[in-house]
Amino acid sequence: MDVVNSEVKQLGGSLHIDSSFGQGTTFTIRLPFTLAISQALLVQVHEEIYAIPLSGIEGIVRMTQDDLSRYIDDAGSRFEYAGHSYPVHNLGSLLGQGAPVLGQGSSKRLPVLLVRSGDHRMALQVESLLGSRETVVKSVGPQISTVRGISGATILGDGRVVLILDLGGLLRTGGVSLYAERVAPVAEARKARTLTVMVVDDSITVRKVTTRLLERNDMQVITAKDGVDAVAKLQEHIPDIMLLDIEMPRMDGFELATHVRNEPRLRGIPMIMITSRTGDKHRKRAMEIGVDRYLGKPFQETELLGTIRELAEEQSVNG
């Protein structure tokens, strides 16, 4: 019960236990009304698990991989079901996780969710269904809240954090796959050498979000949880660019930047410091150490990507 009491308190509630000898025990759990509780379907896409509100799911069908390939390849085709037309898309592509891998001629049928938001309908192919759950919706931080298609997050019984998808945001894209939007720039980028970026931050959420952003833009990512971890990984890998936080345990961003600039083997690596400490004092200290750019949290995706490309171009010209 200690674990239950701890979890309830974290949600802002309370647990009261009333025991009567020879009769039993009554457990009273009170939770604030501000908590949003909803039914959601858990689905797997590549290696990730997402939650989709059941209120937006009209039905679930299974399609052969040949049929899915035909629908996905032909943007003008529609799947007809119960008098409605659904454009068919792979959920992983919409989320920027890459193109679907479909085996031609395979007899395996894959699950397809028929979803609706307002007047918009879409059929979303996923890899597997993991069952429905009652979820407590938690708000996400400012960095994730700006991502289209994400409405919140929930925590599973085993401690895993699962993002809750915003069907309205996904469907309002008009069925344009984020993957398809990136095919041309990604193909163009692959003509050049792939950039390797080291992300150093003690927040696992920041590392995960930043890694996904960079990998979607065809960059290789090395992550480190603090300066000491980064120094160890720099023994084996020399990245093209480093992204640093300031406040980290064991070795903070200033100490790590100083180490990099004093190490002949590493001193040429461009560094971008991304921190919530946006005061002039910290910015000035970073520039004195030799940090190339200084960005505030939460960062804007376009600004960060533009800064990385700018430093990479300068490095290639000078190198």
C-alpha cells in the first residue's frame, strides 16, 4: 500500500484506510477532478507504443499486405467501409518514423484503424494491437506539446511513458504523410556525408525528443546523460556537432565545454549550448569558453536544425 499511497499523492490525491475488527478494511482513494481519464487503445509502431483515444476509432479491420501496399502507393485510392471512404496511411510514416515495410505476397493480415475526427476520416495501419486501457492523461512539457499529433502522455503499469496521439492533428494534415514530405530532402541529404550529433542532457525526455528530431532529418545521434558520460563516449566517437545542457550532475555543460576546447583531439567540434538559463551572465561565460551558439529551452525545431546546418557548412568550408 505504500506504493499505492505514493502514486496517489503524486496525482494530487489522498488514500484513507479504515479498518474494523472482524468486519474488514475500507480503502478510500480521492483523486482531483482535474485529472483526465479516458479509454485508449495501445498500438505498436516500429519499436514504439502509442495510445489512441477509443472515442475517435470507428472500427478496426485487417488487410493483406498486398492490399495495403496498393492503397499506400496510390494516394488517390480509398478504402470503402460502412458507406464511408478512408484514405489509407501507415501511422509510422505520419509520425516520421520511416516508410512501412510490407512483404509482397505475404498472407499475413495487418491491423488497420478506421479513425475519425470531425469530418475527417483516415485508415491507419499499425504493426500490432496491444489492447485497450483506462489511461490517466498527463500534460507534456513545452518541447513535446508543440509537436503536431501529440495531445498528452500516460504511464503504463510497468512505468513506461506512452504518448497519446491527437487524431485531430493527424487527420487535419489532409492525409499528407510526414514521411512523404521528407523523402526529397532526405534523399538529397544522403548524397552528402551523414552528420553525427552528440546530445548531452540529463533529461531522458529531452534526449529522446531531440534524438527523434535529428534522426528524422537523417542525422546520426549519440546521447550522453551528463558530462562524465560524454567524455567517456568521446574516447570512441568524435561527433560533427555537440548539443550541451548546462545543469547536469557530475560534470555540467561549462566543464564539458572547457574539456572539449582544451583537448587537441576534440577542440574543433562545434558546440551548441541549449539551456533554460538564458541570462547574459551564462551566455557570456559560454562564449568565453568557446561555445559556438547559445539557444534557450524550449528550442524551436527549425531554429535548431538551421543552426546545426549552418555550423556544419562552416566546418566543411574551414575543414
